[in-house]
Amino acid sequence: MRIKGIILMMMIVVGCNSGGGIKEGEGESSQSKFLKSIIGLRNEFLNVFTSFGDMVGGILGFNAVKSDDKRSKVGEHFKTIGDGLKSTKDKLDELSKQIVSTSNADIKGVEAVIQGTSEVIAKLITSITELAGITKEGNVDIGDAGTAGSAAAVAADKASVEAIIKGVKEIVETAEKSGVKIEKGNAGNSVANGNGPKAVVHNVQATAGDATKLAGEVAKADPWAMIDKIKNAKTKNNVAPAANDDAGQLATATGANDNGSASTNADLAASVALKAMTKGGKFTQPAANEDGAIKAAAASAVNKVLGILDMIIRKAVNLELDKVKEAVKGIRYSETSGSNATEAGTIQTSTVK
């Protein structure tokens, strides 16, 4: 007797977490690991700045350069910051790869945030690297000045000054886009030739007290205002100083007359920093026993500029890493426990004789 029948066969496939999901708790573990990595990145980057002194609340105690340093010390400082930025970016990119490779996680939003942060750091690296290149070759004293027989001030290299102006402006603009509040500062009043500018740019040796007056003007200068003046500065091309020159004009003016005065106190202090950081420029020959005051003014001006630039960069990177941290907190995982099963069924017909 032939028996025709249709036997329904159900193939039950039981998924036991072999690629169909992750064990309960693994998502939280990965998330915690990523958050710890971000905290580690932040701490490592902040450690780059510790050797330069305390910048919290200002630049008090900040000491990237000393009065007897060579101008190349500025380049070394920028290189140190640049290396720290590169290390942070490399580790952030590696973290991104780890996050992307995480199974059963919705990481599209995190990818975009990390990419944005990486791009911001890359821009900062480009700007800092350019600044390091411009300032690394100055093998003269930071407060280099004219000497007997050649007492007049010498203009700073125009291209170098313009490169610093450009680099500072780029850093400020990049940081602002990241959410850093850039202060305008208090620029102060104009400064007459005999109250400090004579020690920066003049056609004959400065008189007694000129270097001390310059040091006093630099000491009271608002570093935020100095940064603002640098990023908006103009330059001169083999032109004598004039009344109410800005920071770049004072730094690049020739020592052809005794007419130079500063538009503001911040312009004067910023011009000292620009001349002290770039090649070619010389301050006016100081009066007897006042060369130390010139060097002190130069170091103070440079430290104010570097201190605020470092603070701006540090704040920008902190804000960007905060964005990554918040994005990582928002990662959502698809989880299954070991007791749950993913089932797939197929129906097959068969004829049995």
C-alpha cells in the first residue's frame, strides 16, 4: 500500500550568541572602556603643559622662556605642544577604530563626532607646526639689541612676523568654532615714544630709563588684548616707525627715526613679543646697564603670548574631547542574554513512499 503523505519538517536553528548578539553587560563594559580612554587622552594632553607652569586663571607662574634664552626656545615650545596634539590625535583615531569595530552597537553618531574632533585637532597641529617652523631658527638672545656702532633698532623679518600673525589668527578662529570664549582684553591707552616704544624701535641708543619703562608697560599689559592685537596686526616693508603704530608695524619698522609710538599698551607689548620671537629683529641699544631690562621685557611679553595661546589650545581640545565623551555615553547596544535564542524556521515538503 502506497502511503502518500506530506510531512512537515521544521528546522529549528537556535542562535547561542554566536554572532547574533552580545552577552548581557558587554555593551556597558565596552562603553566604560571607551570613556576611560577619553579621560586618559585628556590627562595625557594636559600633562604636556605642566612643565611650563600654572596657567589656571591667567599666566601667573607661566615660564616657557627665560630672559637669557635664545629665540629658538620659542620654537621648541611650539614643537612640544604640536607633538602633544599629534599624540592625542593618533590615539583618538585609534579609539575611533575600536569603537567602529564594536559589534551590535549604533555608532554612526559617535563616528561623526570623533571625525569632527580629529579635524579640529588637525587644524591646530597645522597652525602650531607652522609657528614652530618660523621660530625654531633664532640662535640669538630673546632680547637681542643693537650695540655700540650700530645702536639703532633693526626691523623684524616681515615674512616671519606675518606668519606668526597668521598662525595666531588661525588658532583663535579654530578654538572659537569649538566653543572657546576668546576675550578681547583691555588694550590700554596709547604709549608715547619716550614711555617705552623708544626701546623697541629708535634711530639712536636709548636713554637711561627707557628699557625700564618698556618693561613696566609689558608687565601691565593684558595678555588677551595682546593676542587680539597680534591676530589683527599689519606689517611694514622697510618703512620707518610712525605715531600710533600697531603691534606688527612696530615690530617690522626700521630704526630710521624717533617718531614711533604705540597705538595702545597691548600693541606695544605685542610688538615686543613679535620681535623677540622672530629672526632678524633687534631692539634699540639700551642705555648702560639696562640690557637686563630689555631681556626681561622680551621674556615677559613672549610668555604672555605663549601662555594665552596654550590656554586657548587646551580649552579647545578639552571641549572637543567632551563632545566625544558625551557621544560615547549615547552609544546604544543590541544585547541578548545567554538564555534567549534567535530562531529561524524553514518549512520543507517531502514525499514518503
